[in-house]
Amino acid sequence: EVQLVESGGGLVQPGGSLKLSCAASGFTFSGSDIHWVRQASGKGLEWVGRIRSRANNFATAYAASVTGRFTISRDDSKNTAYVQMTSLKTEDTAVYYCSRLYVDSFGVVIRPDYWGLGTLVTVSS
Amino acid sequence: DIVMTQSPDSLAVSLGERATINCKSSQSVLYRSNNKNYLAWYQQKPGQPPKLLIYWASTRESGVPDRFSGSGSGTDFTLTISSLQAEDVAVYYCQQYYTTPLAFGGGTNVEIK
């Protein structure tokens, strides 16, 4: 069974830092691109960033709203992806989801299929 | 950056009737080398993560009922629910995954009339 489990959320003060984890199981993590998406309460979905697989040099990309403050990484030996969040702002308050973008063995991007249940980050004084 | 615009924001449909949601991208999401549109549709119910319904604009994800269908190419796309069921009440999002930054539409809230 495929699972993505986010953890590490919580309450943090403005200007603070937090590191979220996304633990994967049930699929070949090392061959998958991992994306982070967030959703503020009652709002829509916002793409945060992604990290590609080793075959694509672990390339990262970020939304403009988090560039320079968030860093996405991965440890394929632990089947886990991370997002290190610094200089947090109240507007970063949201549920953070990780999701898999399935890329086949030929490197063709297929579909963004599996999502975790999310972890809540609250930035407040 | 590609901007995704969904319409309508909200939609009320009688049980058994058709629901149609539109999504427009500011640039083409058609990848010419494989003739695939990198456009996905999701369903999200309260307290749950999004669930993939459609990818490549018109390919139904495994296990998704066939009353859900996607169409369109280039910049204009449609999600159709052919016969609305009570369990289809949810917010629906389109997403382009053609290029970063990936982008979602603003969502369409589907309710029962």
C-alpha cells in the first residue's frame, strides 16, 4: 500500500523555523519526484516546491512566495523528503501536503498521484 | 508563470444531472513531444487531501467512476460529471504540471441543488 506521511508541523513564532518530513512507503521513492503543496484554512491549493530524483540531479524548484526561505531536500536511504522552512510568516500558516509525481522508467512524467494527509503549520505569536 | 483560471467558483446541480467545470491556462500545457496535455483534475472533500481524478487532461485515474470525464487541449479544459451523485459534493481543482511553478485553479465548489 502506498503511503506518504507528513510530520513536524506545529506552532511557531513569526521569524522562526520548522522542518517538515514526508515519509514514503509502498513505491520506489528514489525514482519519484516529490512535491510540497499547502492549503490555508478555507482556501485553495498552493504549490510550494519540488525535488526531482537522482536521475534528474535532485533538481529543486520553488514558488516565488517561499524562494529564499524554504529548502526542499531528500534522503533516499530513508525514503523521506523534507522541507526546511525559515523566516516564517503568518501567511505561511497552512496544512502542508507532500505528493508524488510519478515519472516512468523512461523519464516521462505521468501523473501526480499520491498525497499524504498533511501536517498543520501555524505561525503566530 | 502559468496562471490557471477555473469557472464557475460554485455550482449547484440536481442529483442525476450533469455538472461541468471549466479550466483555462494562460499558456499551452501541451507537450508536443508526446502530444500530452499536462493537466490534472482533483476532488477534495473537507478534511481530506486532494484525490486525483483525471491526468493528461482526459485519462481517468484507476478506480475513478466513469461518470467523471476530462476533455480539452492546449489552454482550455473541462471536467464533466455526467450524473451527479451525493458523494460527488466537493471542491474540484485543476492543476497544470507542465512546468514549474506548478499551478492550481482557484477551485469550484459543487453542491446539490
